[in-house]
Amino acid sequence: MKLLKMATLLSLCSSLMMTGTSVMAAEAKLDGISVEELAKKAKEEGKVESVGMPDTWANWVGTWTDLKEKNGIEHKDTDMSSAEELAIFEKEGKKATKDIGDVGQSYGPLAKEKGLTLPYKPSTWDSIPEWAKDEEGHWVVGYYGTISFMVNKDKVKEVPKTWDDLLKGKYKVTIGDVSTATQAQNAVLSAALAKGGDETNIKPGLEIFAKLQEQGRLDLGDSSLQRLEAGEIEVAIMWDFNALNYRDQVTKSNKNAQYEVLIPADGAIQSGYATVINKNAPHPYAAAMAREYILSDQGQINLAKGYAKPIRSDVKLPEDIAKKLLPEEQYKKARPIKDYKAWEKTANTMGEVWQEEVLSN
């Protein structure tokens, strides 16, 4: 009998060791935890693995550096699109290797619906707008951006100011992967908005890109820093915080480079990015601590350093950082997504529609 009990105990211990990450995630008590206790547990874990939160995007490096220095949390990221982030959470399940992701706002409710998230409300919860958070804390927007044009003035003599202007040039227009990337999908929505469309009707936007495809001027590659530095991109459509960041980085390595960033004068969408904590996170406390810091005053300032608009309006930005952003007058025709449920439905079919109405031309 004693031998049987011992065998059972050893079997249980072995099982717990094999499924240690899922047990830790299941036992994580994030509801009502104090910031002090969270910081202690996060430091014990000592590591956080993110997806879609690379150093160069919205100055994530500032937050990861702070978390390491202040909380002893090491960091590693695997860059991927919003759709790919949810896919890896779902695929790995209880054998998860990733803790936290940064997804386009429309993917936040989807992650919750799929049962992929672990809720956590940061201490700054009350200062976050209602539209920018799930009521239970399954997803929380940290910052938002506006679709912009990034123009290589060395190759484009007539800088496009509107969506119609794009059709008049001979240069190539880079948009990225519309089937999976939130940035590219919002580019299509922005073009639709300029021509009278909305979250339920993106056909006017698809028509613009279909014409570019017919002209042989559509570049489906990524708007990466490497491609920009190599001079491969003529006009890129991306979030303003990415465009401004890349412009400055390219200029650092090549002082003669000339890039102009502007918001299309006839229509642009503003949308947020939200953190989602993996339900099966191997380091759940470190992931929650990352969200806590992202929504803190300094975390919000870090994002602004990366040219992103912080979600908390009560955070005063240092003057030198505020000056790095585009003038407010450029945002006259920019607006946030008004109907996220409708947009989520549209975005979910974007890949198929894009293939049929744009790439098949």
C-alpha cells in the first residue's frame, strides 16, 4: 500500500513538472492583486515572452528596458501579425511558450471570445476610456495610431496628399499583408472612408487598390526598416507612429535620406492596439506586470517616444516628446472606428475579399 501511494505521488509530481507552465497559469491570482505583490511574483518569474511587440514598434524597447532594470524581468519577442498571435496562443494551448501579445483592437474581443485570455486590470484602470478596454480586463488598449503615407522624396517628386493622388503617380505603393495585418486592413478602411465607405462597406477602398494592382504598382511586401534603409520602398501606407519612427531611424543611418510623413487629407482611420495576456502564459505575473507598466505614466510616455498616441489623456507628455508628433491640423479627416462589431466582421473576411477583388486583377 505504501509503495502504491509512493508511486502515485511520484506520478503526480512528474505530471505537475511536465505541465508546470499550464499549472502556473491556472493558479495565477491576478484578480485584486496589489501592484507590490504582482511585482514580487513577476520578479520571481524573471522573464516574459511577447508576440508582436518588437523593440522598433512604438518604442517597446523603452518598456522592456525599464521592466528589466526596475523589476528584473528579461524579455524576448517574436514579431508577428495580430491574427498570427491569436493563432499561436490557440495552437500551443496548455503547452504555451508565449505570455503576452499586442493586437489590433478588433482582435481583442475575438481573443476573449475564443477563450485565449487571462484578465488583469491595471491600477490605472479608471483613467482608461471605456471604449478602450474590456469590462473584465481581457484586453486593454495602450495606445493608438492613425493611417499615414510615408513618402520617399528621392524617388517620388509629387508627394501624394490624398488617396486619389496615389492613383496619379508611377511609383509603387507598399501596403503589406491585408489578410492578416491590422495595419494593412486599416489602410483599406481608410481608403474606403475617403471615398464614402465605412466599417460595413470597404468596397470603395478595395477599388483604389484594385486600380493600383491593374497598374502594376501594388507592393505587397512588408514596410520594414531594412527595406526603407535599402531604398526599396517609394510610398508606404502605415501607422503614423511607425512611419515617424522609421523616418528618423533611416535618417540616422543616411543623413541624405528624405522621407515625408503625412496623414491623407481626405480620410484616415485611427485605431488602438491592445495587450492580451495568454490564458496559459508560462509567466502570467510577468505578463500582468508588463501590462501594469504599459498603462503607467512612464509606460505611456515610452509609447509616445515611439510616436504613438497614449490611450491615457491624463498623462502629460514632456515638451520635447510632444513636438515629435505630427501637427494636430493634419488629423482633421481622421476618425476612430465607430462600429467595432461591424469592423470585426468585415476584417474577418478581408483576406478572401482582398484576393477576389484586388489580387485577381
